[in-house]
Amino acid sequence: GGEAIAPSYPPGFPLLMAAAKLIAGRRAMFWVVPVCGGLLVWMTYLIGRRVISHSIGLAASWLVATSPAMVNMLMSPMSDVPAAAFCALATYCLLGESLLSGAIAGLGASIAVLVRPSLVLLAGGFTLWLIAPIRHAQSRHRAVLRTLAFWAGLSPGIVTLAYLNNSWYGSPISSGYGNLYGAFSLGNVANNAAHYGRWIAETQTPIALFGLLALYVPLTHFWKTDEARRRASLLALMTLTVIPIYLVYTLFDAWWFL
């Protein structure tokens, strides 16, 4: 057989750069990360406003915009900021009520999965949150329709990723880094927990950890209504999905991997 080459990077970020070049020329490729950074800050504000209040959204977006990891990654043509931005877009739209918002949430998650394939696990968490109201007869029909709309938007990304991986690497669950399972190990948990915990305390201050804990404590002063508690549960579910992914993932050695 002849020789061939295949990319090692997941397809999402290169596709975003290619689309930017097609629309606005070569220099536009290097605007993808800064624009996604703006999208992430904006979506953070909207999420905070939708979950609690305008002031919380403003504070949250300010914390994201001034995060050392965020500022550092804004200068790098890498996939971290775009992956976070489209996850945030999906989250905000999930918190909506319409079928269109459900479909856009799926599309945002679809792009996030193409950019960072391990985030496919978030699709399961999002789906669980969407179908939670199904046990209530009055909201069952709406929940089913929004779940279907979400998956209609999500499916193209998953199918495209599986097709490209199979074409390039011989298996839908392989990547340019090798088999997806090979990058994850329970043996990484202790070291990753120590690294990430220290990096958060050093660069974000320990206060950030209290913000995380607030998602799991049923403080009625914070979450005053059933709807507010339900919306906060989506954020809690996201952290319960994403944090374990990175605890078992390959070890990193620098704070900016936050």
C-alpha cells in the first residue's frame, strides 16, 4: 500500500479556522480564538443572568474574562477556548424553553464535541437534565420534544466525528492521539486532583472552590425557586461530568492547562 498522512488534532478547531479563512481571508483564522473568548464571556453573563440575576451574570463574566488561564489561552491558536465557548453556548440555550433553543444547544454541543471529542460525555449529562421533567405529566411532552431537538442539533457533530475518525484512524473511537481509551486512566486521578487543586488555588484563589461547592448545597437564599434550583442543577451536572474527564485524563505539568 501507499503512504498516507492523517491529522493528529481533532477536526473541530481546524474546521473553524478553515471556515474563517473562507469567509474573511487568511488573517481571519487567527481571530477564531479571540472571538470564541468573547463568546465565552458573553455566554457566561447570559447563563448567570438566566440562572440567578443580572449582577451574578456580570460578576461571573468578569471572573471568566480575567481568569489567568483564559487570558493565557486567548493568545494561543489552540482548541481550549473554542471548546469552552461552545459548551457555554449549549448550556445557555439548554436553559431556554423553546424547541429552537434546544436545537441550537445541540448544535453548540455538536461543535464542542468536534473540537474536543471527550466532551461527548456532556451530551449524556445534558440529555439527563432535559428528560428529568418527563416524570411530570404536564411537562412530559415539552421535555421529549426539546430532547429530540437537542439531539437533532447534536447528531451531525457526533456522526461527522465518528466518520472522520474511522476514515483517518480505522475506528470511530480512535483519534490522532491513539485510541480514546488509552488516554484515560484511574491512575491519573490522585496526581491530577493535586495539580488542578493547587493551580486553582494559586491562579484563581481558593474562593473559586466555594463557588463550585455552592452548586451542590441547597441554599434557599441562593436558589429561591424550584426553577432556579433546576437551572443550577444543570451547572452542577456539567461539573460532575467534566471534572472526572480531566481527573482521569493524561497528566499535565503547567497551570495554564486549567
